[in-house]
Amino acid sequence: MPPDRDTLMLMLERMYRIRLFEETVIEIHSTGELQGPAHPYIGEEAVAVGACAALRDTDYIAGNHRSHGHPIAKGGDLKRALAELLGKQGGYCHGKGGSMHLADFSVGILGESGIVASSVPIATGAALASKQQGKDFVSLVFFGDGASNQGACHESMNLASLWNLPVIFLCENNQYAITTSYKNSVSVDHVSDRAPAYNMPGVLVDGQDAIAVYEAVTVAVQRARAGEGPTLIEALTYRFEDHSLGLDRIRKSAYRSEEEVEEWRKRDPLDIHEEALISTGVATREECDAMKSDVVVLVAEALEFARESPYPEPSDLFEDMWADPIPAP
Amino acid sequence: MPEMTYVAAIAEATREEMERDESVYLMGEDIRQSVYGASAGLVDLFGEDRVIDTPLSESGFFGAAIGSSLVGQRPIVETVTSFFWVGMDQMISQASKMRYMFGGQATLPVTWRARMFYARGAAAHHSDRNYPVFMNCPGIKIICPTNPYDAKGLLKTAVRDNDPCILFEDGIAISSRGEVPANEDLPNGELLVPFGEARIVREGTDVTVVGVAGGVAHAEAAADVMAQEGVSVEVIDPRTLVPLDKKTILKSVEKTGRLVIADPAHKVCSAASEIASIVAEEGFWSLQAPIMKVASEQVNIPYSPALEPLVYPTPERVVAAIRETLS
């Protein structure tokens, strides 16, 4: 079923947020203001936004090292996100996590993990808790094509199916694990082809089309909430940028052609969503542009907040270690 | 006071905690049949939703336990220390790091209970005494009960603790019997042993012997031998390695001037190494002799009964070390 107008507009706004956030990240990385690696989500916005729009606030998500898009799609605060990237006290994680761990637990995030696939069992466990507690929240985990080959991923899918857990396994197949094509690492044509082995539905969806992702995830969420178990969805997408900012050496290698990148850039998820809204009369070009201008301001304000937020104090080094503190050794 | 076995004490603590708090559940391999003895009858009491037999998937179910703990559950995961290696990414990359990495947003009340088999001809793949590996990773509390009383009281504390905990159940101590008070005889109606408080197993004045896990029994046996020679040995069981009660150890060394540490882990970067280093740094001027470590030889665990006993600390090796500190 198609999303309603409010949902369609929210999806557009969140996609603008991610795109403009990431463009700001690239800018401040190029000037040296942002240190360390950062993995841009540009090109993949439709996946996180389409998926999170199909979830309730009380549902959980978990993600990976390419972590900026997930919290923004789930409604996370932009100011605290940028403050985290700058290593500031005002960040989601008080500057302890940074770019690969941009997790805002206040909007239902269970972590963004730098070890690929290691969030997949975590989301599976949240779904187990939902069932044990007799609640109806679901969990959804974002993982890449590279992660799909990890044992943790296969083990989790087996557990989830065996125990009939309300979890959605959402593979963001952006086609490359750093430089290795999924065609050289996945033994089947598509990650979703593995679903029958776990006795769950497998769905291949256009990851550039936020509405298509929304619809596929909505079906999976309904199934999960109805106690019918997990679904594996593969959203075929593409990262427009290189693997990571700061890994310039990889840029020069020929793991993918310029022509291929250009072909995929023609399928920009923002253009596709704008076009869908305009062509169906949901929004006008002017409304889209006005929304985008508002988001430009939001991101600028976020950057200002992040810059003004103080760094953690040296005394913060030992904070956040324990829920029930013990003496330092 | 009633006596019970170490395994029975673990089972009783588990049952009591599951009765007290319905968010507590048990998961692991073959637990409904209670292959290792500590989960007998629990599935009948609490049902299959709270006593979960898992596939052989340590990454999967260790991680699922962690994930469930993030949203309000309190899992107890039963396993064997050697299988930690299989699920290590979940234990270290996730459990030990999540709270800090996410700036205190994550709370993970998950407890692993792991049987530590060794000295029973199980060879290298089933004889791991791997608590020092976890001591080296910030973020996990490490518990080594050596008798039924502590097994019950420390497990109950671990289940209520809001951080990841690992309980190492020493395979040598596991069949031991000991006194465990009935709840009605306790002032608070339940047995809780706090973390970070060492137990002075016996007081002495000439030498301090710190026993870690199964090393406590060797320390006591050695103390008996030395007592016959008129040497007074103080035996200390730290009970938890993270947090470690270094004050009690340092105070004892201040009194005796001599320290021997008996630790069945491999001797390089062992718990014994850490305790020796603390005393060398903070108690050096109390020492009248070099610190002696009696830990396992730095070799993989051989199968043959002719070889395996050569690896581990024994009461005889502890006696020899005590004599050396006195010479």
C-alpha cells in the first residue's frame, strides 16, 4: 500500500536531511575540521528513509559503520549528530563514538557497529525480547552486502526463523565491500536469494526508490507484528561516494568504472522521490525547494551547535564505562 | 548450616532470580536437559520462553542475549569457556564496548556463566582458563567463585548488576560441597555476595598466597602443609577479578612481606601477572622476597595423562614457591 501524503513528505524531508548533512560532512572533512574516517551515505538515502518511515517510534533499528543515514532517517537530532562527528560533549555519545557509531538511543537505535554484521544478532535479540515481553515492537537491522557473508548474519537468520521473531533483515546492497564487488563475494545472484534457506520470505527491492522500500518494509513489519516471523529484504542501491572519506588511496584504484558511477548517479534517490511526488500532485517543485531550503538552515544550525559544543573534559575519559560503577584498577 | 554442591548452588541462584524477576531468562546449548547440571528442572518451572535451548551459534545467541538486554531483559547465558572464542566478537566488540562507545546510552545486564573444564583429559579445545583475556578488555565484570556459597551469592549479584558479567565456574570446584545458608536464616532473606570484596580464606602472618579460581584449593592445601612446619600462611580469594579488591591483598602483603599467587591460567599476562604487578608497584616496600607466580606453563593443554598434570599449578608447586619466598 502506498504511503499517505504526510509520510511521503516526511520521507522527502528526511532524505534532504541526510543528503545535506553528508554534503556538510564532506565539506568539513576536506578542510580538516572533521578528523578520522567517515562513510558517506549519499546515494543510499531511500533505503534508510523508506524503511524507517514504515516503522513506529517504538520500534528499534540497528546499523553499521555507514551510520549517518540511519539515525537521521529514524528522527535523530541533527545537532547532536554533527557534534558527535566533531568529537564534542554535546554529541549523541558525548564524543566517545564518532562517525561509525552515530547512534541516538532516544529514537530507538540499538547501536551502529563498526564491525560489519555484528549488529545483526543484536537486533535479533531485541526481537526476542519483544516476543518474551508480549509486546508488539519490531526490530530492523541494516547491513551491507559484505556483512551478508558473515557467520553472525547467517546464525541470526536461522535463530530468527526458528524462533519466529519480529525482525526485518534489511540488506543495503550498495554493491561493494570497500572495493570487492558482491558479484565476487556472494555465492548467489542476490542476497535475498538466501531467504528460502532460512524458511523466510526474501524480497528484492529497488533501493533508489524510497516508496518501493517503504512498501516492502511495511509488508515485512505487518508480518512481524502479526507473529509470522522475520523477512529478508535486499535493497539494491549504490554508494555515490567512495567507501570512506580519508581513504584517498582507494579513489585511484579501478574497482568500479566512472561510467558505472555516472549511470547510478542518474538514479539519484532524491530525484526519484521528488519526481514521484510532483508527478502525482502530492507536492509542487516549489514546495520541494522550500522544504530543501528549510533543511539547509537546519543543517547550518546543527553545524553551528556542533562547533560551539565543548570538547569533553579530561575527567570525562572514565565516564560512561559502567552502569554500576566500580573503582578504576 | 545446610550443605550443597557448587552446581546446586548455581541452580538455586538461577531459580531464585528467575522467580524474583520475570525479565531474567536462561539460554544456552542443551540447558533444558541440563547437560552441565545447573539448569535441571528449570524448563518445567519457567517454560520454554525463559529456558531457551539454542542452536550451536555462539555469535548468534550471545548477540541475541545482548540485544535483548538492551531492551529490558536480563539473560543468563550458559556456555563453556572454550566456546567464548566462537562468540568473541559479540562479547568484546559489542558487550564490552557498547556502553562506553555510545556515551552511556546502552545498558547491558547480561550474564555469561561458563564452565571452565581443565585437568580432566579434555585436551586443548576444552580446557580454557581464559579470564585474563577478558581482564584485558575494559567493560566486563569477571567473577570466579570457588565454593558453593560464593557461587550462589555472586551469581545472584551478577544477575542484578547492570553491566555485562562473566562467571567462570571452575571445573575442579564444581563438584565440591560447602555450606550455604538457608534464606530464612539470612538477615535480608537472601544471599548476595558483593563484587570487589576478597575473602580471607584463612588468616596467617608469614606468607600471603592469593588463589585465583581453582588456585584457591591449591593454596589451602599448601597452607596445611606449611602449617605442619610452623609456617603461617594467609590465603586470599579475590572472588572477582574485575573489580579486584587490591586493598585486601596489599594489606595482607604489608603484614606478611611475602606473596605467592596460584592461578591456573597460562602464566603470561595471567591474573597472577596483574596481581604481581599491582603489588610490585604499590606494595614494593612491604616485600621481603620476590613475588612468586605459580601459574600454568605457557604451552597448549596436552591430552595425555602423562603430560597434562605438568602444566597446572599444584599444591606441591605452591609449597615450593612458599619455601622459596622464605629461603
